[in-house]
Amino acid sequence: MMLTRRALGLTALGLAVSATLAACSSKSQDEATEEGKMALIVSDAGEAAAEELSKAVEAFTKETKVEVDVKAVSDVSQELARGITAEPTVDVVVLDPAQLSSYAGSLHAWDKNSPAVKDAHPALLTSATRKGTINAAPKDVSTLALFINTSLWQAAGLSESDYPTTWEQLGQVAAKLTSGGVVGLTLDASYSRVGAFMVQGGGGLTSADGTQATASSEGSVAGLTEVKNLLSSGSAGWGADLPAGSAADAFGQAQAAMAVESEALVKTLADVYSSISYKVVELPAGSGGKGTLQFPTFYGVVEASKHKADAIKLVEYLTAAERQVTLATAAGTVPASKSAGETWKGKHADQAAFLAGVEYSQAVPSAAGVSDIVATFDNELPGLAGGDPAGILNSAQVNLQAILS
């Protein structure tokens, strides 16, 4: 079974049904009739997450008497483009960083002490901030970690004490694991995977807040060079170059002993490759320390919403710790708040590496126009083993500076 990168990439919340809840508005019966129900829009993928969100919204309505229509849409960006107007048809939206960048000016600015954001991980608040303003409340997040096939690990004479915590150790165990048609490490040729090494080097395509181009920094070059060295040594391989066609499938089919992936792979292994025994650990630290990438989602409240006060209450309700744990578990993600994360870890100890990574994670750049630069960067990665990391990054630096300056 071939799984696309999209299926294993950013985790998106979906809803397959609309929740039409019988209750009157918190203002008055007449106003509810005139203004209609509050609208919450989400992406239409993810049945388990949909069911839990529907339950949470129903509980909110039962408690507050505020009617909410949860709308599943195939294209959140398109819905926002026509729904955020002088007379908006959208009140609350679940959105990703790129959508937040595009519509931040039309969204409610959160005070840092608001219940919806005050307990969020600082790294996620950085990602929710545009031009010094917190424009969305972090909902949940995915990060990258290192998946280890424990059967292949033991067959190579390795133990738990050999789990790599540095680049040097990663290279050593990858070499030991490369044998008999099995490659030691695999990852996909994209910034959404390679970028973790650049962050570990102390760089990244941009600064953590996305405002400064840092592609050609010493740390970024060090991180990309580390990936080049692993590839050129033969102990690592791009997922697309392996028979399975992707890093996730290569790991699931035991063509690779280790993989750099998000927690979406946990569900895939359970559903598709259940015979694989594995362990998830934090990514090794690089020359600049620990680093990984984050793939967050947020709740945005439309500034011009006629239901703004109730919309804020809904987001505060949904971001309460106990609901974050339930919603994140259903979505296969990590809760956004620190307190919810600790509760979640108690129930998902085998996935604790993903939560640990939130603290030192950076988001993929999402400013307008950056996606084209990232796509160009991705197109150059397949030839990295014989290429020039500094040259690839210098090109990205010039283009990023032109956009971000």
C-alpha cells in the first residue's frame, strides 16, 4: 500500500457532519433567530477527530445555550476568502500556519493572559504570532521524531543504550544497520523532514518567528551537510529511492531500520504495518543542540464576527486542558498546552518524544510566497548526495530575503 506524503504530513482536523444543536443564543431568542447560529469551519478529513469535536461543541452548547454550526469544508482557504468580509459568514476557523499568515489581519488578537493561550507552549505561541500579535489560539501540533525498528536494531547487536542522541551517534548506528538490502535511515526529500537537521544545526530556512531569512547561516549549512554525509555514505536513503517509494512505507516494510517521521506514522503502523515492532525517540541533537519541526493547527476567531464574544468563549472552552487531550488523542496529535501535554503523556508514554520536541521545535516558514521557495528547495534535494549544500541554501537565502525584507 502506497501512502502519499500528504497522508502522512501535516495533521488536519476534519468533520464529516454538521452539528446542528438545539439551543438559543446566549444573547436572546430573537437575536438568535435574526443572526443565525455561530459557524465553525474545519477541514473535511479525519473521522475520529470529527466525532470528538462534534461532541465537544455539543457539550459547549448544552452548557452555554449557544448554537454552533460546525461546517466541514474541502478548502478552508477558499472558505475564508469568501467568508471573512464586512458581513462574515465564518466565526471560528481551524487553520494551519499558511492560512494564518494570509488572514491574520482579519482575526481576533489574543491577549497573552487569555485562558485560550496562556498555557500554550512558547514555541507554538511564536508560530501563532504575526507582527507581534497573537492572532490565533494554538489547538494541537505534530512534530518529528526518530522511529526505530527494534527487531532490526537488536539483530545489529544494538541495545537501548545505543539510541542516538547526537549526529555522530546517528551516523554510527545508521552504518551498523545498513546491511542486506536494508538502509540504516530514511527520510523524504523535503524541507518538512530535512529542515529538522537544519534546526539542529542552529539554523533553518528562517528564524523561529519567520521574519528573517537564515537559509545560508552556518547552522543551516551544517544541518544540510549532515544529511548529505549520511546519504553519500550509503547509510541513509531518500524514501523515494527505496522500493516502497516513501520513507513511511519503507520503514513499515522494513526496508529502512530508522525513519524521521511525524506521529502520523504511529497510526499507519497500527493500521497497515502492525507486524513491525518499533520505538520512537527524540531526534539526535546537532551542532546547535536539539531541534525538530512543528506542524501546528490553530483556532482563529474572525474579528468582524457578529458572535465574537461567544466565539471567544467557544475557543476558550475547546482549549481547556481536558478537551485538548481528548481532541488531540482522536486526531493523533499532541495538545498545544503544557498542562494538557502532561496529561496526554501519561496516556501516551510511548509517544512522549513528540511532546518533548514541541519545546525546541520550529514551524515550516509560512509567509506569503515562501511556499514556492520551499518547493524549489525540495526539488533540489534529490541530488544532495552529490550536490553543494551551501549552494542550495544560498539560492534559498536570496529568494527569502526578497520576500521577507
